[in-house]
Amino acid sequence: MNNRVCTTRKVTVAGVPVTVTVAGHELAVQVGRFDPQAAAGRLPVNRLSGTAAVAVHVAGEGGPDGAGERWVAGLYPAAPGAAEQLLLCDGCFQAATGLLAVCQDGCMRDLDHDGLCLRDSPGECQWCGEPGRLHEVPRAEVQHRLPTVGEEDEGCWYLHYTDGTQGPFPSAQAAWDYWHANGDGETPVPSQGKPKKAP
């Protein structure tokens, strides 16, 4: 089998990171652990199993609504305590806080490094999935400003906030790019002209 990755798309829906990859001749869908706080009650956790349900439906020959195959599995929540802090990329950090994303004092890494400045960490944003430099932010300070991205109609992607939606955008990446550049319209996003440095 050819394992060369051809295409990868990432989206976060209700706090659940979903990655779809075409590798060789196979379409793989990876559903990550979900964040119960970001899910905001949309994915209830079963008290006995400690999981929420994830269902994958593959349409049959009759099209999207045709009979096909369906698999249901347990979706595990993130580890306890992991939800207290979020690791955000430069774009999500700036859009959610209004602060300029810069390296922390004492960072000895290249300016375009992945992950946190002063300790080991994952290399991808916990919210949008973009790789890059990360900033640790208390969830309580930014949770209400962070959108999720979802496709409502084929080729129409939207930013979903707690109080509404914004879009459509031609792709999930276009929606994230817009969010990174413009935020939610309430928190000023720093520009090169008037940067506001993080404390």
C-alpha cells in the first residue's frame, strides 16, 4: 500500500478535532478526544461508560441520503485538568485576546518554531489544528470568543459562535484564515501598525 499522504483537512466541531486524510488509496477519518467544555452540552457523556457517542455514516449507492454503513463508537473526553489551559496558535491567540503574539522572554528557539516557547508541547493549536508557535491561555478568559468551523451545505463553511454564525466561506481553511485575521469583531486584532504586546 502506498502510505504517501496526498491530502489532509482538519476541522474542529463542538470541540472535537476531526482530521480527514487521503493516504495512498485510502480515506482515513480521525476523530480526536473531545473537550467537554467546548462541546457545551452538545455531546453528553454517558455516566456509565464515561464517553460520548461518535457515529460515522458512509452513504450507499443512493447518494448522501441512501442506505449505507454506520459505525458507532465511544468518544473519550480530554484528560482531566487539560481543559484549564488552551494552547493557541498565533492567529487564534491574537483573535481571541487582542494581544500581539510574540515569543516569551527567554525563548531560545527560532522565531517560526512549533509549540510552546519554554517547554515541550504538541506542535498544533488545540483549537484550529494549525501547526506553529503556541501560547498558553486560561480557557476561562477566551472560551466565549472562540468559534468552531463546520460545513452546513456542500462547499459552504461557517464560523459558529455561541451567539450566531458567520459565513459562508469556500473552505474550512478560509474560515479559519478569516477568524485569525479579523477575530469575532468585538476584540480588536493587533495590526502591524499598533501592536499591543502580551504581558
